[in-house]
Amino acid sequence: MNSVCLFLLILSTVLTNSVTAKKKMVLCYYGSWATYRSGLGKFDVDHIDTNLCTHLVYSFVGINPEGTVKSLDPYLDLPDNWGRNNFGKFNALKIGNPNLKTILAVGGWNEGSQSFSRMAASATLRKNYISSAIKMILDYGFDGLNIDWEYPNRRDSMYGPADIQNFVQLLKELRQEFDKHGLTLSAAVASVKEMAIQSYDIPGISKYLDAVSLMTYDLHGPWDPVTGHNSPLHKGEGDGNIPKEDLYTVDVALEYWIKSGCSPEKILLGLPLYGHTFTLTNAMVNGVHAPSSGPGLAGSYTATKGLIGYNEFCSKILKESWDIRRDNLAMVPYAVQGKNWISYDDVSSLKTKVEYGMKYNISGIMVWSIETDDFHGFCGNEKYPLLRSINRALGNLNNTITTSTTIPTMSTTSATTGTTTWTTTTAISTGTTSICKMVGLAADPEDCTSFYMCTRNIWGSLVPQKFKCPANLYWDIKNLYCNYPDQVECSIRKY
């Protein structure tokens, strides 16, 4: 009897190890600025479910003129000077899941291309970048780096076509140094051929990267003159006789990268946990490719016209009357209400995309971004329904549904976290738009106790969001944190 039990125990261990070894990669971006969102949209590190992602990516850090990496929000990221130490909290998540890997992301849309282009073109600046990145990664306990250069040879690039090979050289040098420390190296890349062909030597960059995340979203949006799907799997309604190779679809993008020399075993298929909103020109003409006059409604938490998180959208359709439709060709849903038109992904469409990607034996899935899933579980019977659907389709989770047992309550007072309070507005008055001269943190010219975070919306415009320092502290614009009043130069004394 004992020998039988021992055999079963060994067999169980072998099978468990086999399943673990085959677990597909799920790389989840975390937008750290979501901590500043209001009400139930506020998302902190402790909201993250560490069992739904194999890799967590902290977004973003930036690049100094001398090539070194820098925190874009020292008060949030770092422990110094009464900071909130988000880096430390983020990496402490590995205590609960020792198999979890944490990655530091540099770049993003707001960082643009110029700082990358300048750095990658200079051997000295590349050296500064690599050494400072390694130091930040090791100092705070990350496991690797994710490069989000948007995009080589595009936007505000300084060196144009030279970026393409400079990027390869940068990755080569990073790989050499990272291997000494056992660090991982990944990148997020433009997915469709028309964009990728301008920016990448695909075999060249693939050689040095552990993972290549295809940004197979934002394929259509309110910048277009007609409605379209954010992330269509296939050719859809209204695409007519467009040649397949010219389509902005997930399948065409994935096939292009594989045919161009990127090994499927390195590819992560990017899936959006958000949607795009449009304003229809004519409410009666409301299908795919219907004329659009521009961006539609803003989400109640993300507060950006043309963009809506799944958590914002699913709450909306529970309270309001919407016409929910499916494009059975593109394999994605969309919703219509009067002149409002929304492209989004749901549990079913994400499952279908995962299954499609697995046919190519890709490494796994990347999601942008974790804080726009229904992380409270308000819209169904479980938290993180989109991430769970992805994991189930990958075989990383069983098919049981975990019911949410805690329901947060809505407060009518200001949201708070620790000692910091903030307010978020969807409309910025004329008087505040001049506050933002560049992306980053800015002082409030009318209040020593307040400051602004300046970001770009999907149209490239700078948008300020106002925040308050903890009680009895002033904003220190020199050091970018809240400080004692006698340490800050501020002639205004408004509370």
C-alpha cells in the first residue's frame, strides 16, 4: 500500500512539473499612473492578482539627455523623501508568487522617439543607458527590461532611417551586459507591416530579444474618418476588396512578423483590455466603417475622449441601453447608442484571438493594460474576467469561475491613498492648459500644496491632472516630491 502511495505521489509531482513547464507566458503591463484615478478606477499595486500574469511590467521610466534612465514620478516610484515606493511594492509581489517575473519598462507613447534616437546613435549614451538601466533593475529587484520605443525612424526621431540599425546595436550591447546578470530583455513593437517595415530589422532585433510583444491594437481608432475595430482578428465588415496584406488585422500582423524572421517562440500577441469610442456623423449610419466626426465619450476613470477601459464600458452597459453587436468576420464586438460607437474586446473575442495565436505556437500573450480589466468584478461573477479568459484559453487556469466575495463601496468624498489626496477632471479649463509645457510633473502656480501630472492624450495634446500633497507639505518642483515648507521656494500660501 505504501509503495502504491509513493508511486502516486511521484506521478503527481511529475505531472505537476510537466504542466508548470508548459505554462504559456502572460505579460501584463501595469500603468502606474492608474493610482491617481478617481473612485473605483483607482488601481494600486495591491490590486494586482499575481496568479494571472507570469510577467508583470511596470510602466514607465524615461530617458535623460545623457542617456541614463530616470523615474518619471519619483514621489510614486521611489522610497526617498517620503515617497510611496511603488517599485518596492511592485517587486514585493514576488513574495506571494515566487515564479512571477517583474520587468521595468522604459519609453511609451509619451516618451516619443527623440530620446531613444539620440541615445541609440551614440556609443557613449548607449553605455550610460545600459549601465543605468542595470543599476535601477538590480537596486529595486526587477528581473529585466522592456523597451517601448515608439517608434524607430518615426514620429520625432532625430536620426531617421539610421534608427533601424542603431536599435539592433543597442539590443546587442544590452544583451551582452544583461547576460552577465541573468536579466531578461524584451520589447514592444509596432505590429502592422506598413509601420513595422519603417522601424525594424526584424531578424536583427529578434536575435537579441527574449520576447517580442506585438502591439496588435490601436489598429483603428477615432483618428480615422470612419468607425473601425481596435483589434480585429480578421478582415471584417466593410473591408470590401482590400488586399489581405494591406489589412490592419491581428492575423495579418502576426503572419507578417513570422514570415519576416521573428521566431514564433519569441512572439507575444498583444491584446487590449480597453476600447475606442467614436462619435457618429449620422446616428442612422452606424455599422463598421460608418462616417465618424471624431472621438467619442470618455471613460469615467481614464477621462480621455476616444478611449474607454473595459471596466468603464462594462459598467456602462449594465446601467444604460446599448445595441451590442458582433462582427462575425472580424470576430470582435462593438456597441452603438445614438451617435456613440464603441469598439472593444470581451471574454469571447479574447479567447478566440488566443486560440488563433496558439496555432502558430507563439510564446504567449501580452496585455495592455491590467488596470482597465474589471478588477473589482462588478460586471460579472468574478474579478479580472478578461485576464481569466486569456489564461483559460492558454490552459494556465482551470475552467472554474471564482466568485468575487468583496464589493468595494462608492464614496462621495475624494479618493485617498496613504497620505495623498487627489482630484481628476475630464475637462481642463483654459487657465490650466498653459501649465503643461512638457510631459511630466509641474507646479501649480496658484497653490503651493498642489501639483500637476502632464500627459499626452491620444491626439498628442498635453493634459494636466491636479493632485494635492499630504497635509502641511508643499510641492517641491526641484526635487519632484512633497516637502516641508521651509525646504521649498514658494511665495504663494494658499491652502
